[in-house]
Amino acid sequence: MADYWGGGHGAAEIPSDRLAPFSDFLSAARAVVGYLHERLDFGLLMVTRKEGDHMRVVAVVDSAYGLQEQDELSWTDSLCRATAEGRAPSIVPDITGIPSLADAAEKEAEAGRPLRSHMGLPLLHPDGSLYGTICAADPQPKPGDIVGDLPLFELMAQLLSTVLAVETKAATEVRRAELAEEESLVDGLTGLSNRRAWDRYLEIEENRCRRYGIPASVVVVDLDHLKEVNDSEGHAGGDALLRLVAETLEQCSREPDICSRTGGDEFAILAVDCDETAAEALAERVDEALAEKRVQASLGWATRVPITGLQEAVRRADQGMFQAKRNKRQAPHPD
């Protein structure tokens, strides 16, 4: 008995590095696909990240198709999408027996990846939004009893989603801590992040979007008549207006969003984990709130596209804001 518990000469020693925690989500994903590749009779095991209409291979062990990390695959017609959206079973021993998956299998075959069997589950962010998938595939059909491996596969998917949630939260806290360290990154009048902080936030968030495949959006706000307010009410009136706008933006945005004063009469919101639908709702919320407070401003918004990134989203949001200003100037005055 002493040997079993480690007190005798026959005790098995477990290398300490095997029990060390994973350093990040990527390390965990690599370990999971490696383990599942050894346990399951599938040539391909991989973790993917959804990026718009495509998915990126994050971690992979592939003895069937030759896929590598960072390869880009189609999401639109994939079996991964079908399983993530619940349109296909999590385990498909033989795809030829499921007519609804024939088109997806044909697309994969055209891409040089003939599939006869597939296993897939979604990987989720804490808010329930989709990060990507964990999936297995093989050019040969599998026996029906392979469905018995589903609990193991589900456990691995849950573990990876948990690691992803912890890492995402930690990255958010680090991002905030980095900016909180420097008072020079705060606009003294409004208490919002200043232009320097805004540029840093964009860079940090762009890296986070690329790594985790999450959406982000930008809303820009430009006051229409700040100069007139300064002329008629003095700079105290103008300062009060700027503080009112800052307060309104913070009230309309969510806790993780970043509100900044990016110029004299210019503001912006960096909406994290925010897709196109949510961004449009945020812009409408800001517009309505400013109107209720009789603040005249022009707005523009845009959602990040993975290929072009956040800087391009800012440019498109600015374009929308300038177009809104032009529309106001060209609108006929009421009689």
C-alpha cells in the first residue's frame, strides 16, 4: 500500500510539467485535439474560430487532409456550421445516410476534403455567442457505436469554452488596468478616455478580435454647434455641453464598452463583443438619448470586418457621420 501512495520504491512518479496549468487557450486547444486524436478514430481533430463567412484553424492534428494551424476554411457551407446551428447531429457516423448534409459534404469534397464521418460541437463565449467549433472528420464512415464517445467530446468542448471565458475576462481586465495606470490617458474635462487612450484601445481590441474571433463595433459622435454654444453661453456653457454628452454616452453604452473624447467636439464608443445588429441598436440608443437632451449631434457607426480590422471600421463610421452632417445641411428649412 505504501508503494501505491508514493511511500515506497515502486511508486510511479508523475512529471510535474504534466500537471501544470495551461498557459492560454491555444495551449489547451492543442492538448485537447492531441488527446482526442489518440482516443477517437478520426483522421482530423481541430478547433476553429469563426471569422465572418470563414473559420480559422486554431489547433489541429490532421493525418487525413493536411490542414495546419491558421488555415482559412469556408464557414458558410461547412458541416461545422451545420452542427453549431443545430441543423446536423453532433455525431454523424456516415454522412451519406443524411440527405440534408449532402451539399455540405459535396462542398468539402470539392475543396479536397472528402468526408464520410463527422463530429462537431460549438465553442461559446460566456454570453452564449459563438467563438467557433471543435470538430472531427474522416474520409471513412464509422460504426454506429461511436455515438458513445459524445460525452467525452462534450466534456472537452465545455472545458475549452471555460478556458476561453477565463482568458477573455483576464484580457479585459489587463486592458483596463493598462489604461488606468496612466492619468495622461483620461480627458480632464469629461473623465472619458482621451485620443491617446482611444488609439491604444483600438490596437488592443484589434488583437483580441483577431485572436478570439469576436466582433467589435464603433460609434462616432460629432457635435453640430459647439462653437455657437461657446459664442452664446461662453466656454462654461460649452464645457457643460461636453460633459452632458460624455455622461449620455456612458449611460447608453455597456459596462465593457470604451467611451472616449477623441477631439474637441468629437466622441466615440468602442463596443466590444458587439455585432452589427447590436451596434445599430447602440447607435439608435445614443441618437435618441442625445435628442431627448436637446443635444444636436451627427452619428455614424460601423462593425469590424475581419479582413480589414477596426481602423477601417472607424473610417466607415466617420464616413457615416459626415454623411449625416451633409444631409442636415442639405435638408430644406421649415417655413
